[in-house]
Amino acid sequence: MNFLSIIPFLLAITLAPLLPGIINRTKALFAGRRGQPFLQTYFDLWKLLHKGAVYSHTTTWLFRAGPMLGLAAVLVAVALVPLGNFPALIAFPADFFLFACLLGLMRFFTVLAALDTGSSFEGMGASREVFFSALTEPALLVALATLARQAGNLSLSAIFSQVSGGHWLQAGPVMALVLIALMIVLLAENSRIPVDDPNTHLELTMIHEVMVLDHGGLDFAFILYGAALKLWALSALVVGMIVPDTGAVWLNLVLPVGGMFLVAVIVGVVESTMARLRLLIVPQLLVGAGALAAMAFLLGLNK
Amino acid sequence: MILTNLILVLVVLTNLKLLGSSRIGSSIRVVAAQGVVLGLLPILAHVHDLSLRFTLLAIGTVAIKGVVFPWFLFRAVREADVAREIEPYVGYVTSLLSGVVILAVSFWMCQRLPVPETLASSWLAPVALFSIFAGLFLIISRKRALSQVLGFLVLENGVYTFGVGLAPQSSLLVEAGVLLDVFVAVFVMGITIFHINREFDHINTEKLNTLKD
């Protein structure tokens, strides 16, 4: 580990709130609107940080601890993710299990805080979130295992620095399947459109948004920031698969960051051109992503 | 080599799509697409020693599987008023997961089978085996007769995939014969579906169990 590995982490915690801004601007462009400023999430976070929170009498300490622990979990998860060919802040063999685990932990605390309010809507949202994540987690783990097998290494940083154009040439179908599976996981985990609509305000159809309805002020700022960081972490996985090693330090830094913004634009395009799937169909999509990942794993095993 | 692998991946993807699909119309289209993709396989698998028989085989396959079968099956859907929804015994998500398990079993079996060295790709035998098993699974897990015809076609596509991989050894006559068999089979099944439908008001095969003398 060298001092350069701090750069991906610093970039993540400073630039992550930009991604939702880019997604929203892309959607605005498709809808013919001017859209909110790119920095809107920063403004929102600044505003929320200066507000106090109101707590219901029925909630306990769990409700207050939820956003804090969730943010802590996702911060550690971000520290595990490399950016392109830059190694992550923390790297050790099989760290992708810890990565998946931390995302699960973040969700667990959000769900606990949601259940703690005693609101029936939040319970419904929590139930759906847990159900869907139970289907995305195998897809994520199998996809990462396939990459680990292709790269011949078990640490996220090593995997993404070794996966290169050669792998795409030799095992193109395998890499493409993993990429598609990771993209579906990204959309589902960040409650984006084919799975969940971040703009909906009907409690019956909301999944993630409904769980954080009762949070306000500082707590909600933590949740917003945590969501942006999670989006950054999963986009970094997708970007790491595509971005080649150019050899030059500056190019190795600029290309992945540009790739992150491109992923945000793609998410915006998907959101603008697709409708949200019916809740009954969503498990099929997620199991499909898992099937693609498993197929890639099997094909990769038998080169 | 890369193109062959791409086609094999497409075959696996179409099979998985069939296992998870709920509409008869889209299933017919997927089977047709699979037939067209497989039609290109003999040309791509033997690019360096391309001969007239592979070209003829490819043209015949694309014509029959990509044009004649879909037209015939869509006609059966229209004439027999088949409901557009497939009624499965096994749910779509379970079918999809079973598909993944079947794929794993196929790969495992092909590591133990003495597969000939001359195959165009190391994925060819497992994918062929997967198509055969997936077709069998579709036949036993769907209620409607038409979905079972589709399962039969997928099964035949598996046999065909394996045959193409071995084409230098096997004769064109066998391939053509299989194609003709399948054509006649689908023809007969289509007519049967139509006639069953005219006699009875549904083509659910589960009701056949209650037929007793």
C-alpha cells in the first residue's frame, strides 16, 4: 500500500454526491427540462446539516443510531473499492466478502430504523428491500467471484488492476455477462428505476424511499450521503472492469472518474427510457441477473 | 472461435429466457431466434474448411427453424385460440434457477464424458447437453401443448448443436434427416393441437390424466 491509495477514497468522499446530480440532469435533458444544478446534492446536504431532527416518541435509540451506523458501514465499504487501476485504501485477500457484508450491514441498520418507527408503510418498504437484496447479493458475489477467477486473485484491488483488455479478448462473453449482472445489481441496490423509482411519492410502491420517510435533518443528510457513496462504490466496480491500464498516473486517474460520470449518465438514460417493473416481475429480473452471473462463472471455469 | 463461443452463449441465454418467459408469443420468437443463430453455427464452426454441404445445412436450418416453424406455430396460436399466457407447473423463477443448476450439471457431466477433441469449442458439448436438458425440462414443466412443442424444438436444437460440432465425422444425410423429422413432428403436433382444440375447448395436457376407458 502506498500513499497513492488514499486518492480513490478522497475522490469518493468528495465526488460521490455529484453522481445523483448527473443522473438528475440526464433525466431532465430527456424530459426537456433544464434540471437542477449538478451540485444540488451538496446544497441539500449543507441545508440538512444545519437542521435539527424531530424524533417520534415511539422510536428508540435504534432509530437514531440507524443512519449513523449505515453511513459508517458504507464509508468502510468505499475504502475497500479500488478506482480503476488505483488500489483501494484497504486491501486484503477475499475483501469482496467484507464489501458485500458491509453493504448488507448498512441495509440492516436502515431496515431496523425503519421498523423501529412502527409505521406500516415503512414495514412494507423494509420487507421489499430485504427480499430484493436477498436476490441481488448472490448475483453480486458470484459476479465478483467470476472476476476473481479470471484475474487469478482474491483481493478487489488486485482483481481490478489485473482485469484488462486481454481478458475481454480471450473471454469476452464471460466479461460481458459479468458486466451486465453488475449493472443490474447497481440499479437494484441503489433503488433505481427498473426496480424502484427514486422519485415516486406513493407509499404503496416505494421501496427505499419509504424506509427513510421519518428521518429528518442530520439523520437524513447521513442517509443521502450514504446513498451517494453506495452508488459510487458500485459504479466503481463497473468502471473498474472496463477502464484499461494506460501506464500514465494522470490518465489512470482521469479515465476512471470520467467512467464514473458515464455510468451515472447511463443510469439516467435507463431511468428516462424505461418504466418501473411491476413488483411481481422484479424478482425475475434479479434472479435473471444472478443466473447471468452464475452462467459467466461456469463458462469462466471451463475455458 | 470467438464467434462460435458467442453463438453458444446466445444459445444458453435464449434457453434461460425461455425458462423465465411467461408469454407464448415471445417464447416462439425466442425459439425462432435460437434457430437462426444455430443455423449460422455450421458456417462459423468450420470457417477454414467451408464446403457446400455446410452452407446448404445452414440455409436449410435458418429457413425451417427461423421462418417456417414460427409461422406455423403463430398460425396454431391464432387458429386454436391458445391463451397467450403459458401455464407452468413450475414457476418462472424456480424454472430459471433450475436452468442454472442444469447448466452446472451439464458442465460437470462434460468434464467426465470422453468428448472428442475435434469439437469447435470446449463449450460446445456442455451447451448442447444443456439445451437437451432444458428442452426436457420445458416439456415436463409446462401445461400447454404448444409450450411442449417449443420444449421439443429446444431439445432438438441441442442435438443439432452437438451434431454440428461433430459435422466432419457425421454425414450430412443424418443432419438433413433429423431436420426433416423435426419438421414433420412439428407439423403433426400443430395439426393435433388444432384438432384437439376443435374437439375440446382447451389444450391443457394435465386434463389427459382423467381420460380413462
